[in-house]
Amino acid sequence: MFYVVINMSESKKVIAAIATAQAAGGVGMIRVSGEKAMEICDKVFKAVSGHKLENSKGYRAHFGRVYDENGDIDECVALVFRAPHSYTGENVVEFSCHGGLYVLKRVLRAVLAAGACPAKAGEFTERAFLNGKMDLTQAEAVMDLIGAQGKQAADAALTALGGTLSREIESNTEKLVNVCAHLSAWADYPEDEIPAVNEDEIKSAIESSSSLLQRMIDECDAGKVMTEGIDTVIVGKPNVGKSTLMNMLTGYERSIVTDIPGTTRDIVEDTVTLGDYILRLSDTAGIRTTTDVIEQIGVDKAKDRITTGELILAVFDGSSELTEDDKRLLEDISTCNSVAIINKTDLRQKIDDDYIRSKVTHTVYTSAVNLSGKNELINALDQIFKTGTFNPSEGILTGERQRSTACAALSALKEAEYALGSGFTLDAVTVSLEFAVEELLKLTGERASEEIVAKVFERFCVGK
């Protein structure tokens, strides 16, 4: 049962939105959902067969034309889905037209003029959740899948959308609910001769549930790296090859490369896929002592990014000896997740790489000439972020909401375990177990507040 406060007047509205990207394409789609979706769409659509959408069975496609008060707009295919067998669990019509923005916006305006209301961001998926078509973790997986930029991220999102995470949580919750029910019945109805609670069974349920939650929490950071990407900062003194590394990773000339030190004055950003990793790259200005006021601003920005980046790629010129600027940089990144990139390995090497390895754990040798070093960098990332155990086919927690809720449930289970082992009354154990159950139900959305639901769907795009 869902314990979410629902505004019934809002839920009865027919909503409509463009559900495809806001750009020109071969085909575009307008989605309409609500009890009277077919009735409204019949006002703007005429099937060549003469049949009304209102009389159509579900899972039927009708070819025809859409029109407004000014006449024909476009040829169109209308797909009809009848409740509850639709994405939202309501009556749904999807108009597929030619994908020009003018055409799509005009069709949407016609549907709105016929009585529909503009859909809010994520409102179609929100209705699917409220109508029991998916739980909250599956709803969050929808946006994770839309935003996936790599195979691992897409696989993990698809697994969550299929309900793997939900089933693991529900199975866990059921064990704890059964224990709580037994404890409550035994305490409240002693005259009914209910069998005494076996403390070993309670301990076993707590341990198995704690083990599952701990595994999910431990893997959450690795999962976040694979699904959301890594905030990666490229730093180094001028003319060591930072911009060349940026261009090598992006596959095109994203940063300007010259032999003139200080060419990069501001931060240049891009997102790339390296193996299974998504790197959100920032190429920064060369870090050095300078009297140039404008260049100094760029240097200050670069130093600030070292403190905020999740991964630092520090580039050094292998054909030159280390300078004081290089050594200061090594000190600055010594406590960060960092990789020392020794560049220009195609030239005669003069750099003291032993000194670098004494300050930074991971060192990779690269050359812009032969594009070497990518596989070595991937191996370094595997070691830093410990993603070797990441398995997208398992239930993976994604996002801070899921992680914090799982942590709260695990904390309550540890309290229950402590109370049980310390000789506290079983009432104290029951209170902690019931709190853990409450948090797990929040995780799947079975007892989600309206505020939590709104927070989840506010990051959705309109049309989904």
C-alpha cells in the first residue's frame, strides 16, 4: 500500500507533453494521459478508417491526420493504450508525427486547447508510481537510463528498472516484518499461548538484512562512479601537454594546443567515455608563478579545482627535469585521488619518475604522438575507485536519497543487534526493527511522503 498524499483533482486531469527531444528529428511524439485522454484526442484527430479513438481497443494504432481550428497540421499515427495496461496505468494516447518542432508544438497546442493540461516535469512517471506500475527505485531508474552515457550505467539502470533492487529490498523487508509481527503478537497477547520468540532467529534475520544493506552501501560509491561519472581535473604547469591529453581523450581538438606557455587561460570542459568510465573533464590553466594578472586568475581557478575534483590527472613533461612548480603540485595532490601522467615519452626522458612515485601512487606514461597510455589509465582508475566488483546485474543503490535511506535502515539494524546482545527487553529490539522497516519502505516508496516523491520527480524532463 502506498502512503502518499494524492491531490485527486490533479490526478484526474488529462495531461499532455512532447515526449521526444526538443529538436528536429524524423519522428516526434506527443503523449496524452488521463481518464478522458481518448475523448480529448478525438477532438484533434481523424482516422482514415473513420473510427473514433474513444471506441478503440487498447494496443491499437490508427493512421490519420491531426488538425486544429486552422486546419490540417500533419499526418499522424495515434497509439491507444487503455488503463491499466499503459505506462502511467491510465488511458494513454501517443501521437507520432513528423519530428519538426513547429509541427510538434502546434499539435500539443491543439491537444491543450481541446481540454488537456500541460504535464509537469516527470508527471507521467509520477502517475505510473502513484498508480502502482512501478516503485520509487524503478522510477528513479527511468531517469538513470535516460541519462546513461555508458554501457555499465545503462545496464545498471535497466536492471533497477526491471525490479532487481526492489525485489531484494522487499524480500529483506518481509523477513523483518515477520520478526516484528511475531515480537508484537508475543508481547501483546501472552494469553494466546503464542510460541516464544527464538532469539537466534531474530539475530539471523538482522544479520542477513544487515549484510545485504552493507553490500549495497559499499557498492554504492562504485556504482555512482560508473553511472554518474567522475569529476576529473587535468592540471600541470604550462606546456606539459594538458590540452593535448584533453584532446586525446575527447578524440578531437577541444582545447587549443600551441608551443606558447599559458595558452589555456580558463577551464575547458567536456565529457568522455574511457573504457567503462565516464570522465567529466576539466582542462585547466597551467599552474606556475606569473605576473600576468589574467593568467593568474586562471592559475587560481586551477588550484581551486584541485580541491573539488574527484580525480586529478596531473601532467608532467617527461623530457624535462622536475621544477619547483612541479614539486609543489605533487604536494598539493598527494592526498587526492590522483594519477601522475608522464607525457612526451617519445622524447628522451629526463624526469625523476622515482620522486613522482614517492608522492603519487598511480603513474601512467603517455605520448600524444602515438596516443599511448589509455589502457594504463583505465587500470589506474580500476585501482583507485575499486570498481572491479561492480556488477550491474545486481541491485545497485543510485543517488544520495537511496544511499542515505539504506544507511538509516542499517543503523537501526545495528541498534537492534546491540539491544539483543546486551540483554535489553525485546520491546527495545522491536522499536529498532520497526524503524529499519520504515526506512526500507521509504526506499521503495511504499511509505514515501509527498515531499520525498516531489524531490524524486523534480529532476525528470517534461514528457517523461
